[in-house]
Amino acid sequence: MPLIPEYGFLRLPQILGDAKADPPVPPVIPVCKSTWWAGVRAGRYPKPVKLSSRVTVWRASDIRKLIEQAEG
């Protein structure tokens, strides 16, 4: 399993990767942003948590569970 904290939150670039970052962040879930948001709306991916009007995060535990379901 990729290095995902047991507790805490992840922002979208930490989940989908960020090739422009220095150093580049590899994707945990290799889909594009529009596919991710369509999956959130459809219920395939976990719902986000709004920390403020401009900050959206996902629970690390929800992302770990999603990966475990895909592997199992």
C-alpha cells in the first residue's frame, strides 16, 4: 500500500499525484481530476470534508479503505 497516514487528511494532489511538484508526488489513485469528482458524485469514491471555503480534504482512513477494497 502506498504511504498513507493511518489518521489525518489528504488533499487531492496527494491522492491523484502532482507531477509538477518538486519532488513529484506519485498518484495513489491514478485517475484524472474530473474522473475523481465524477466518482465522488456517483458514490464510487469517498465524500470529501470541507475544512474551509477553499480547502477540501479526504480522510486518510477512507482512502486506505478504498485501496484495500480495490486490492481485495
